[in-house]
Amino acid sequence: MSDIKVNNIQSLSGTNGPVISGTVEMNSNGAMALPRGDTAYRGGRGRGVFGGGSPASNVLEYVTISTTGNTEDFGDLVAGRRNLASCSSSIRGIFAGGEPPSANAIDYITISSTGNAFDFGDMTENRSVFGACSSNTRGLFGGGAPAPGIKTMEFVTISSLGNASEFGNLTKGRNFIYACSSNTRGLFAGGDTSNVVNIIDYVTISTTGNAEDFGDLSVSRWALGAVSSSIRAVFGGGANPGALVTMDYVTISSLGDAIDFGDLNVARRNIGCCSSNIRGLFGGGYPTQGTIDYITIASIGNATLFGNLVIGGARYSPDACSDSHGGLG
């Protein structure tokens, strides 16, 4: 048997690798498979799932984040509701809380498939208009209504089933808050405490304990949305007092105030958001929207139209999750 030992193969010009054409044969008892496509989406990942919304909806619908286009049918939540929050691992999506009915219920789905959601367990208390974020292991829920705002946070282990456990407290109780994450840090931003705030809190997801101050949003607002890569978080929309087009961003591993990113296509609050490690999507919202915008998280600039929520139609107060967001590395 011959051995081939190669450190580097280049074209004659030395500028690129070889181009192989014609018939190529490999006589071996083994097998060789070459990966294809963008590495961010290999293995079938790159799906975002939108669920719920107002009027109280049980619709689940999905998109492929790397493309553009309208949503397709995924299945149904256990019960229709609005003002819920969602987080996910690379396998499971979690949809929690909201109103009505029971505002402490947690549903789960398998993101790579389609079908109806199943009961996961319950949160420690009723919540709506709250924030959720996750690593590939844990999902965190924080803040929310009843007014003037809940201060507590709680967590679940996404791969299991069961009720949530106490995590700690936000720096200030508030509702109409949104959250996103890297694989180590969770950020909870904005909200309303009877006064609209610009607060950004952070936690270390793998621990338990109280949140600490991260910095401030560029504009105080409530009912905003957020997306993240493993490096950067982008906060979009919200209201103060009317709906906004504002987007701003932070570097998650640092501390500091948010910086202007660009504008959404339309002013909106009560948005459903999800992301890959490359793109962020902002869907639905109030005034009642059926459109989905997208951004490239690593850049700055205005959002671009992605498509429409067509299964559940135009609505506000949905939420969304994905199998490839910044909290998954």
C-alpha cells in the first residue's frame, strides 16, 4: 500500500488549491465525505421558529435564516397565547409563559422537525412580557408582568423535562423586557417600571446569582427585541412612547453602553426575534405587522425585508427561537 504525505497542495501559481475535474476514484474499504455549504449551517441547522402572538395564537411557523422568504407551517403550541418568551438549544425550542391561559406553562419543540409542542413543565411564577435567553444547556427567564415588573430570574435545563428553578434577581424589576446571549453571558435589556428604562443587565448563564449592570441602551425603551451572535447583541425596535425603528448594539463579552447600529424597516414594538450566529430576524410587532426584517449582526446598517409571517398572519407579541443563535457558540 502506498503512503501519501502532503503538507500543502497548491495550484501552479501558488494562489489557490487544486481544481479536480474528470473521474476521481478511491479504492478503499473506507469512505470519504466532503462537507458542503456554509459552515454555519452544516448539519441542518439554521432554522428559526416563530410562535404565539396577539390575538392569542397557537401557531408555530418556521423559516430558514440563511435565506429569505415567507414562513412555513411548523405546528401548534399546547395553547394559544401572546406575550410569551422563547429560548433554545441546538435541538430544542422552549416557549414559556404569556397570557392567557396559565402564564407559567412551558412548552417545547424539536426544532429540526415539524409538529405540535409538548408540555415541558412550569415556571416558578406567572410571567408575561418577559425576557428569555439560553446557552446550549440552560434556558433563563427574567422580569415580566404583573406590573410594575418582576425582579426574579429562573432557569431550566433544556434537554430535560421539569419545572424551573430560582436563579437570582435582576438589578431592577421590570416588564416588557427582552433578552439574548452568548454561550456564557445572558443580557436583559430595556423595560418598563412605571418609567421606561435604558438598563442592560448581565448574568453568567452557567451559575446562579443576581444580575449586574452592563451599561445602557442608546434610547430608553420597552417592548423591544434582541438578537445575538456569540460576540455581539443587537437590540431593535421598542417604544418610548411610540414605536421605534432604532437598533443599537453591544459586545457581549465587555461592559459598556450600546452604540447605534441602524434602523428597522418599520417602527415596531412587541417583536418576535431569533438569530443564527450571522443573521438576526425581527418579526411581527405593533402596530400590527406581518413582515420580518433581517440584519447581518457583525456589520452595521439598516434592516432588509426578509419575508412575511403567513401561517399565523400579521400579529404582535409573538416570540421566536432558533437552533443556531449566539448562545450556542
